[in-house]
Amino acid sequence: MEYVAMNVSDKIGARFLTVDALYDADVEPHYDMSLYYSRYGFEYANEEEHIPQDGFRSMYFDLMPLIIGLRNT
């Protein structure tokens, strides 16, 4: 994340990283990658969507707080 925030975002004008986190209810226990991404600061694009119909939950990470923090160090 630090590399993306400091080296990539300024060059391409990116502020957000987005992912489609896999959710698979067909296995036990349910496979939910959104829990993994949320540990690293990703947030749900749609908080009201608890179980996605297509098997993916859109999530995003705002790079701006990280960029500001790194520039101030």
C-alpha cells in the first residue's frame, strides 16, 4: 500500500484502490474474502449488501490518508 500511495497514485492520479472480494456460500464454512480486505482498511462500497448475488462484494481503500501521513513523516 505504501508503494502505491507514494509512487503510483501521483503518476496516474489514483486516490482509491478497489477490489471485488469473493464470497462463496456454497462451501462450509462460507468463504468470505471481504474479512481479509477489511483487516487492511478496505471498506464496503455498499454497506447494505450483506450477501452479494453475484458472489463478489465491491470494496475500496482510500489512499489519501496514507499519502498525507507518509508525506508528513
